[in-house]
Amino acid sequence: MVWVHGGGFYTGSGDSALYDPEYLVQQGAVVVSLNYRLGPLGFLSLPSVGIAGNAGLKDQRMSFRWVQENIDRFGGDPNNVTIFGESAGGASVHLHYLSEPSRQYFHKAIAQSGTAYNEWVWQREPAERARRLANLLGAAEDSTDEEVLATLMQASAEKMTTIQNQVMTEHEQTLLIRFPFTPVVEQPDSEDAILTVHPVDAAKASFTREIPLVLGSTSAEGLVLWSAIEEKLSLYASEPFRMVPATLRISNEQDKQLAAETIKKFFFNGRPVSSDTIQNMTTVLGDNLNTFPGYFAAELHVRHQSAPLYLYVFSFMGELNKFREEMKVPPEPVGAAHADELYYLFSSTLYNTATVDDHSDAAKFREYLCRLWVNLARHGNPSEVAAEWIPVEHPLEEVTDDFYPHAFELKEGGCAMTSDFFLERFQFWKALYKQFNGSHLVPSIE
């Protein structure tokens, strides 16, 4: 099992202080945790001077190749490799799933709270961002691309990383989830490319072999933003268009206001944006940033691929929901926040997970989840641990407009299939995308 850490493509690490796989190893897995270049070092793109972009994703692919060539020396099976990751790591996993050159190195994939369709994955105006970074480092405004490259090559990694947020526009810098350097669609002649087409088109490809895919999210993704929303509440109250998804095709101010009002009407039911409706905000932003793209990815997979797809929602609440705790979410809101599943898969000295009693409900659920994930990795299905978790049906070209998949809910008191977790909101977002994009199946990534 090869772990790809999250962190918005600009922070994070695969370090064992964060991701010690002891409980997965106890279930018989050989676990590899990788690092990859982040921020401008991993994702700056300026093709005119030979920087194609996606260097961080190519680092991941190189790690997969290393595993393929060497894991047998560590007791692993090069013919049974599962890549799995969360957030930007989950999006990375899904991008490799959609990339034929990457698929030769793994046999199963688990993408947790991240897909190729999440709005925060795609870098807007990458060439302009590269130029802005060079300007911040001293390059003249009218520099040629060659001069921009020379400036970047002379800069220290520390300096580039420290100032990277300043390449975003002032508006982007005030949004809760925006990262300066992230993946790009590469040019067709790019060497060792990850994707050279829109990710929706990539999902329609005929791949050389079928690879089982697991997709899922937490039940309340946006709760992780609670304290950040509190800090910027006045901005969202005065500018509700900040709740409009970036993948919606908005061409003018009138449409932006219309979309914002439609969202407010559905999610706030006439109540104002205030400290009393922060949970409403977390639902909107959680849907935008993770939940809806996950369900969209599931539909696109079912429409165009025949490989098994297993969908889950993680809603367990316990002592190891560390991100809910770290982001100071009040006890009242029900649900698991973004990344709350992580410490039911890993232990961490940084998050002091060892203090959990081995006989507690949290520890028992950790043992169950690790057994389930290793079972998925070993067999490509959950049958030995959770026979009731059935794959999403594959009617392929028969998928209708009312498509809505069942998901396996990982929760207290017994896990089970559910169809009502997200249904009403899913229908709302589909209608909104149909209004502005013509279909929810064509998200804008530019």
C-alpha cells in the first residue's frame, strides 16, 4: 500500500510523525509513504521554456516505479500494489488513475476526500503565476520567459516557498481554500505527462486494464473550516458570491449574484450569514470543495468505465477525529470533518494518538477500518470484512439523469449502505450546474 499525503500540493509530508502505518502493518500490509515536491518546486508551469508542470505528480509516479522494481525486497508484492491518499493525496491518486502511463504501476486505488474534479486541484493561469513569482523575486515586469526562468533558477527554494501565496490575486488570497501552485493539464507533447486533456475527457478513455477504485469523503467535510470561517465571517456576509463554486461557468456579475442567491436560498432558508449559521456555511463549502466532486467522479466513472467502484462516507465521531478537534469545531455539529478518518488508519506522535485506550470505541473502530482498507488492497473488494458494502452499479450508457449511487457509511453502531446521506444536496448542485454549465458533467477548471 503506497500512501500519498495531502496538504493542498503546497504543504505536508509523508513523515511517520504524521503517518505511522503501524495498524495497517498489523493487518499484514507492507506500507510505503512517499514525499514529493510541493508548491512552486513541484507545480510551477512555464512550458515555453521547458517547465511542463506537475513535477510533484511525476515524483509520485517515480516512487510508484521504485515500488514496482524494489518492493519484493521488503516482503511486498509488486503485482498487488494499492495507491491511496487523502485530500491532495486523494486527488493525486485519482489523477494517476486517469493517467495511462501511471496505471502500469498499481492495481487498486483509494482516493479519500479528493478527486481530479475538485476546484482546488487546478491551477488557474499558470504562466501568469510563474511570471508573478519571478517579479516578486526581482525580475522586471517586461521580462522574457527566458529571463523569468533565469530568475527562478537563481532563487532559493526557501524564498520561493515563503512568498508563493503572493502570486495569487488579492481576491484569491482572501478565499478559504486556494493554493498557489497545483496541477495543470499539460501540453500534448509534454514529456512523461500526467494528463494532456481535461480530466473529464480523461475519464472517458479506454484503459488497457481495469483497476478497482474506492472513492469517498467524510460526512461533514466543511467542518474543518469552522475557525477559518469565523475569522472571515464578515467577508462572506458582505460577499456571498464567495460560496459559488469555482467550477461553475460564471461569465458576469449578474450571474454571480444569481448563483449566490440561489445557494443562499437553498442552504440558509432565509437566514443571514452570521455566527449562528456557520454550520450552513461549512455545508456549502464542504460540498463545493469535496463532497459534490466525489459524487460527480463516481457518476463519470460509472458512465465510462467498467472497473468496480466502491463509494463510502466516513461519519464516525470519536477520540481520533483529530482535525475536528484541531480546528476547534464545537461539540454540537454532527459529523466527521475533512481528514477526520486519517488517525483511524495511522498513528501519529504529533497528534498524540497513543493516548487512546486500546479497548475504547475509537480503538476498536481503528482496528476495523485498518482491516477493511487492507482487505480492499489485498482483494480489490471489501467482501471478507464488509460483505454488505456493494459496488456502485454499472449501467454504463444507461445512466439516467436521476443517477444517485449508494455509499457505505462508516459510522458508530454498525456500518451500512446508505442512499440518503447527500441526495437532496446532490440534486440541488446538479440543477445549478445545469443552469450555468449546461450539465454538471462539464466542470470548468480554467
